[in-house]
Amino acid sequence: MGLELLKYPEMEEDNVLNFTDSEIVSHVKDALTSVLSGDNNSYNQLVGVMHHSKHLAPDEVALLETTLKALAGAVSSIDITHHDSLLSAIFSMSMWNYGPHVADALAELIVSLAISNGKYLDLCLRMLVSNFTPPPYFLDKLKLSRGLERKGQVLSRVHAAFKKIADYVPLAPLRLLTVVLQGMPTIYHKDRAILIYVENMLKLESGEIGELVGSTMLMAVVDRLIELDVEIGWDAILQDDFSKGIFEMELEDVDDIDECSEPDVGEFRLSRKSLAGNSIAELLDNLLVLTFEHLESCEREGRLAKVFETLLQSFQITVLSAYKSKFTQFVIFYACALDPENCGMSFATMLVELFVQDSQPQPTRMSAVSYLASYLSRAKFLSASFICSMLKRLVDWCLEYCETHNGDLNPNAHRVFYSGCQAIMYVLCFRMKAFVNVPRLRLQLLMPLEQVLKHKLNPLKVCLPSVVEEFSQTGKSCFSFHQLSRAFGGLERLDTFFPFDPCLLKRCDSFIRPMFVFWSMVKPTYDDAYDDDEDDGSSDDELVRDHVNENEDMMNGWVGKSFDEQGIDMDEFDCELQKMSITPKTTSGHKFGGRMPSRIRPSTSPESL
Amino acid sequence: MEGLNVVDAELVVYLHPSKSRKISQAILRELSSLLFRFYEAFDGVLLAYDVNVVDNLPKILPGVQPYFGFNLKANLLVFSPKPDMLLEGKVVKLSQESIHVIVLGFSSAIITAESVRAEFKYRTKGEEGIFASRSHKRHVIKVGTMIRFSVKSFDDEILHIIGSLMLVHTGSISWLDRNLEENSEFDRSATKSRDREWREDKTVDEGETPSGYNNLVNKSKKRRIA
């Protein structure tokens, strides 16, 4: 660089540095104060040392370290206007570029600056937060062991600096919150800096100032997860098929299904947008795994209950109100799995409370019950008695609703009720086996439920046909629904959402799998019953379809595979998704088309026109 | 300690319609969001409040979102340090260059070495540094000491105080209180000894001490919570 090495005057005579610290400090102070009187030489040399950062020889490193330490002692002489070039040099230094000794000295300087004057506090905090992420050239090295070592060095010093500053300036964490939130990389940053940034945010949560900043950090992380989640749109799937008519689309799909083993079929738009190639999905996957690991460490430290309170709050504010969140909800699923007795139960209880409260808005209540249904069905760690008690609350509510509402079938007016009924049926599809042999349950749960389902409001006609169909098959021994199996299907459909369907993100799925109930584990065998239905033929429903596939052979072939057990292959997933719920938007004012319960057979829709 | 005032205030709080079910909670939330911030209107930092709603019928603002406003009467505890006031705080860091103090647990203050009167000399005692008085052996300032200092300036954004220990009645509180108990006599002799010290150490007078200074010291002593 052609920079002359700054020499302290005495150094030329003496090879051994034997100054006291205070002598060096006063030398630096002189250099700083001399600027005020117009003499910039020593000051400029100081600034030069700061800028010299790459490929430092050992004596240059020593010089830098000494200078930084001296500056730390001389902060009272630093003036924000006269020494702005020095300050900007300091604030643009990155700890990632230096070894541990220089990093220590730099951290010490930043802490001293921050606590010396309120004017520097924000700048210092911003400098430290900018050290959350390495410089661009370093990002690739992060995976190497050398990179990891440097990362550990830098981050430990950065977080220790936060703590020191907080000790001397009690309100610093408040400012830190603002700085961290403002500095969050957007999801469009190509360099994936968000990953290491979120890692730092979670580190703040578990760190020594975690009590002060932790909950805000967690909520901000969940917000960012949701932002990524909604970027992976189901809209992308719908919009391509939208231009075609219903039957054309179905015909095409029937053809395509033959070729579903090859993902690159021309018309198969879904494979283009499949999650396998989606970089945002990959990013979300990695972030979710980071969060899972963080929850695990919280659990080890015994803090999970407190962290869960924040998560629950965040869930209510952000996830519950997001339209059909795809994967973010697994954060809370995982937290519940780590502590089923406290977290697991309080989550379900919260959802039930939301559902039964009249004062809550309708979409919230319907969303809550969808989450509840999917959760109770899929959580392997919940006890049967608990699930039963939750169901009982739902059934009791529905029964009371029936008794106080004497109307006829009206999907719009009684949406909350219908969504409740569907939730109950959905859970029973998964859990009936556990309940059916307990006589008390029959009395308390199944009999009132039968009353509800046979009421004038006729939930069986409004709820999703596949759910009703499956439920009637499952509940054959308990209910007499034979006559209904022809009449259901309904002209009215319920917009549905099964949030805890198997997670499609590979890394997440490996965390979730051990505590997850797959349909293949609980589905009853009823091939005889299935053959009965075949004779009814498949009448086309002109209004709406939630399944495109009417080809029985195809169905048999598909049912035979248990893809759940093999792990989700992206190609197979594409197949499944295409078969399930690709439907155009609203027709006759009814929305529907969420994902179907993954292994519940599609309806053969024998409803009459 | 000076700088703390209890203020009576009349406030109006506007709430969003969504809060209409839990009004008192919403009002308290709004007021809590003002804590530990400096407001021109109060001329200080709000530390605590005690609030009463004056009327039960709020006024609704016309507009797209009909916020409704409540009139409140509140007692507010306000912290407003002004130059030359005496404040008390705990020393958290001490070095040759500076003394760092925390006041009331939330406000940070710094006293640079230049603002410490020459009576005090920095010494290292083992691992830690202390400021010891040359004239009074027992008068020592170290980490953990509660000290009384005067305000030079106050940054109202970050609530950071720049203080000074130039005045005679600043220093370690426990020592000052013990040695100022012989009230009036000591005050008079203190003035004399102060002059003597100044002549000896040739320190620069920081500023004129206000005329009612002794009264001020007594008042602050009375208000001190034991």
C-alpha cells in the first residue's frame, strides 16, 4: 500500500518497546489534541494505521493493537467533529479481518467509546451489529474450520461487548434493539447474510442481556420466517392453471399423472416451481433448523417455558393471522414436542380458547380451529386423554351452538360452526382407534357428536367431502351414517387448511418426523368399503372439484404407495400436490382449495346434481 | 438528591377503537411507552406515573379511524438534571481517565479525569483503581461507592450525564455525610480549608458556587432516603 509505518519517535533508537501504557496514551492524546490547533501530522498517521487492514506483518499487527489500546485510554480526547476521519475509520473496521488480540483491542476501544459519551453509543452499537456478518469475501470460508474458528472469536467478543456496554449504560439494550432490527438483511440479499444474522439474534436471546432483548429478537425472527414463508406462494401454482376451464385442466392433469415420475414434463408447471429448486425454501429451511436448534438449547437450559410464552404471543400475532402459513408453524410444533406437558398442552388450550370466544373475529376463530385440528391429529406426543378433553370442549361448544341456533344449512352464516365440526371429524379420522374402546368417551364425546352431525344445520353437507367420507368410514362402528354417505359432498364447500401437514422442507422434516403422526400410521384398512363406493360412479360436479383424478386404477396405484414412510421425494410430492388441490379460485362465491389431508383418499363425489 | 420532581399533569390519551374492550389496560400501556424518555413537555425524563381518569365519556375524534380520547389527571415523577445540580449515583467503573457512574439505575454518567478536583489522586490498590483524597485519608472513591457529583451537561436523547467532582461537597456520600454532621461550624471551616486546598494545589476554580449552596446541601440531606 505504500504506507509508511508509523513510528513512535523513540522506536527508532530502541528495538525493544519499553514504554508504559500511560506514555503511549498521552502520546496519542497529544496527537488528537494537536488537531485542534491545526497540526494534523501525527493525527493523520494514526488514521493511517487504522486503515491498514489486509495482509499485516506481525509488527504491523502489534502496532495496530497498541494504537487501539492507546485510543481506548484516550477516548475523552476524541472529538466527534474534529476527529471524524479517525472515527469513521474505526467504525468501518471489521473484526473478521483480524486475529484475536487486535479484535480484543478493537472491542475494548468500542466499549470505551460507547460509554464515554452518548453521542457515540448508537454508532458503536451499529459497528458491533455490522460485525454480525462477515465481509463478503469471508462468507464462503464460513464452512471451513478456519472460518468457524474466526466466527467464534468474533461473535464471542461482539456479544461480550454488548454486555459490558449494558453494564455501564443501562439503557443501551433499548438502543440495541432498534439497531439490530434496523440492520436485519432483507430476504432478497443474495449473500445469505440473514442466516448468520439470525444466529446472532438468537444468541442475543440466550445471552446475558437476553432478559432485556430476548423476546423482541424472537418475535422479529418469527416475523422474518413468515415473510419468507409467504414468498413461497401457492399462488404460483394456481395462477398457471387458472386460465383453463375446470374440465380441461382435469383432463390434462389426468394425462400428466401418468408422467408424474418425470419431473420435467412440459405442462407440469409445478415442477418448475417445486420447492426443490426454490432458494427461498432452502433459506427458510435453514432458518427453521436454526430456530429448532435454539429451542433445543433453551430446553436444555430450562428456559423453554419462558421462551414459549413469547413464541405463543408471536404465533397469535403473526402466524395465526397469516393467510395459510406453510412452514413457520412448525416452530411452535417443535417447541411443544420438546415439552409436551407444559408447552404442548398450553398451545392446544390457547387455540380452543380462541375458538370458543365470541368476541374474537371469525377468521381468527376458524384459523385457530384449523390449527387445533391439525395439531391434535399430528402430534405424537399428546396423550389420548388430553386430545379427548380438547375434543370434548369442541363438541360441547358445537352442541350448544346447535341448540341455540335453529336455522337451516347456511355455510356463510355458520362458518365458525362448520369449521368446528370439520375439525372434530378430522381429528377423529386420525385418532378414532384410540377412543373407540373407551365407553366413557362414547357417551361424552361420540353421542353428542352424533347429535351435532344430524342437526338441521347439516355440517356433513358443508364440510370437506374427503374429510366427511373418511370420517364416515372410520366411524362406521360408532355412527349410523350410511344414509349420509350418499347425500354428503355438498354444494357448499369449506375453505380448509391443514397447517401441520407433513413438512415439505427436507431439513425441518428430519427434526419433526420422530414426533409426527403420518396418516399411513393410523389409517384403517377398508378396501372392501372402497369397492362399494366404486359402483356409485363418479358424477361430475360442475361447480367445484377438489380432486382432479377420477381414474380408479390410478387411485389404486397411488393408494398402494406409502410415500410418507419413504420420506418425501420431491418428484412424488409434485405428483401428490398436483393430484390434490389444484383448483381455480372462487366459483359461486365459495373459496376452497387448501391442501388435502395427505393420505385421505379423494372423494369420489357421488353427489347428485 | 436534586433533579427529581413530582409533577401534576393533565393529559389526553387517544386510543385506537380496537382497544375499546380493555381501556384501562390500554391507557396504562400508552403511559408506559413514555417511560424513560425525555419529553420537552415535562422538561425531564418520566420515571413513574399515577393516573386517574377524569371523565368516563371519551371524546371520539372524527376521521377514518375513530380514535377516542380520555382526559387524565396524573402524578408524574420526572427526572430533570440541570447543570450544577448535585446528583447521587453508584460508581461502576473507575480508571485513570474516567469515573463511570449509574444514577437511579438507568442513567449513565461519566466524570473525566479533568473534572476530578486535584484533591483526588488516582492510585492502584492491587488489581483495582481508586481515587483517594490527599487531605482526608478516609475519603476514597472506588467501584461500588455511592458518590455525589455535580452535573455539567445532560444528553436528553441517551440520558447520559457528564458530571464533575470539582466542588467540595462532591465525593463519596458516606464520607461527606459523616464529616458534614457537625453542620454549621464545619461549613465555615470547610470554606477556609477549601481556600487552603486551592492555594496548595493550584486548581482552577470550576465555577462560582451558588450563594444558597449550604442550604441546598442541607435540603438534599434531609431528602435522602436512609
